[in-house]
Amino acid sequence: RGCPRTALEYCKLILSLEPDEDPLCMLLLIDHLTLRARNYEYLIRLFQEWEAHRNLSQLPNFAFSVPLAYFLLSQQTDLPEHERSSAREKASLLIQQALTMFPGVLLPLLESCSVRPDATVSSHRFFGPNAEIRLTAHTCVPQPHALRPAAQGPPFTPGHRALPGSPVCPSLGLC
């Protein structure tokens, strides 16, 4: 029963040794351990204190764990109603931001809750089968203009096909 709490304390200790470098990537684990240990206030405080200089909201684990912590905090009956209401509102706002930043999580999240998405949602280009591939390609593949010096001119002339039989893409000439 005390294992999540012990693991959290070790994680906090390791993180405190080199918080700026975090060579063992404790920030990728601490949110999970905090939720398992039901120490929601600590996760929220860590997020609030570190967000400004570490951009924790850009990490998917924090983007989804912090709203969950606020929601679970809002379910605690020992808190005054105004604090519970405030926590619910904050959870709602943060989960909307998380889903905006990481839309690929929505369908698996709905599936795990046994909720069937609306046809409009499931057919949207953000959530289709190729959405994650497009996101990865856009994130990981450098844009052509970043790879070539400006003095070289366009990589292809208009109408040039990147591969024989490939369609012409007038803006880049690549597709």
C-alpha cells in the first residue's frame, strides 16, 4: 500500500539532486507516481512552480496528469465547495488545452472510457488513421526551406516531378 508513496519520495529525491538537468528523466515519471500516491496537491504545486521555466505543459504526461489531479482533487469531500468547484473548472480548462495540443489522445481516451465518438469527430483529419503519421512527419522532418541556403533558389522548377509519375505540388514541387 505504501509502495507508490515510497517510489514518489525516491523520485523526488533523485530529481532534487539535479533538477535543471534531470539526467534520469524523473519528470517523465513523477506525475504518474504522484497520482498513484494520491498526492494531487504536490503535482499541482510542482506544475505551477516549474511551468514558467520548464514548460511542463508541453510534456504530454503533465498535460494530461495535471487536469486529472485537479479533477481528483475536486472529488475530495473534505474540501470546501468553492475549492472543489475551482478545481473542477481548472481541470476542465487544462484538459481542453491538453487535447488541443495532443489531439491524437482523444480517440484512445474515448475508447478506454467505452465512449463512441461522433462520426464528425472520428472522420476529422486530426483523428484519422494517418493523423499521428502526419504529426510526426511535420514535427520531425525539417521543412525544405530550412535545409537549403536561400541563394540556391527553388529546389524544383514548377511542373517538375519529384519522382516519375508523382503528382505536381506547385508550392514545394515535392509531392
